[in-house]
Amino acid sequence: MKGDCEHDHSSTAHDLIRAMRQLRNIAMNNRKPFENCTPAETMTLFCVGRGMEHHPDGLKASELSAIMNVASPTLTQTVNVLTARGLLERSADPADRRVVRIKLTDEGIRMTGMAKEAMHAKMTALIDHLGDDRAKLLVELLNDVYAFYQGEGSSGEDPGCFRKGETPPTPNEEGE
């Protein structure tokens, strides 16, 4: 009997690995640029916008780099592109002129709002596809998976711009 249980776990583990790979492939291959912004650029805009809720003057590059869990040179390149496109702006910190702050421009705020709307529309379509009960179960299971990997010694940073233990706002909290 023990062998059957091990076989079931092995089969389930295989199926779970395959499912996770499929999700990764969706994330990597199915993410189309939004308004000519790559997924990384869009995520940078989201993170800057989220950071501005606590720091209206903008974020230091080191803060943004830590939140996004990317190296400073990678972030600098993305910020340069977004600044050239008029979506981000750099300014000197009023308290310390040596510090440069990064924040969204009005156009960056508009673009981030449009991207949020598109993301919510996609999630609403997924909820419609799954049904409310299965969608809630999916949320619960994904939260359990995240908690499991957090306990396994991951970096502690959420690539969605939320620190460990912080949850994303609900649409009502974002005024949507």
C-alpha cells in the first residue's frame, strides 16, 4: 500500500511541476507589451506608483531596486527608458540634494491606471471562466503556495511590489 501512496505523490508531483511550467510559460510568453511598455517596464511603473503612496516625492533608486529585487544597473536602464518616454521623472530630494527621487509623471499615472484596468479586466474574465467558487479556491491555494515557499527561505520580496506580509489592495481600496 505504501508504494501506491508514493506513486500517487510522484504522479501528483509530476503533474504539479508540469502545471507550474505551464503557468511560467503563460507569464513569459503571453505577456504582451502594454502601450509599448514591456512587462518589466509596466511592473516598474506599478512599483513606483505604489511607492509614491508612502513617499509622494518618489523613491530612491536603491529603494525601488530592493522592492523589485533587481540589480541597480538593470533598474537604471529601465528607469532611463521610462524617463525618456515621459512616464517617470527624476528630481533632487528636497531634504538632501545628493539623493535623486524617481516618481511617476502625469502620463505615467495615466498609463498605470490603464494597465490596472486591463489587468482587472483580464482577471474578471478568468473569474467568469472559472466561476466564483473555483476562483476563490484558486486564490486560497496560490496564497498557500506562496506561504509555503516563503517558509522555505525565499528572498522575502514579492515581485509584485509588496513587502513580505503586505497584501495587494483590493479593487475597492484602489478606488476602482
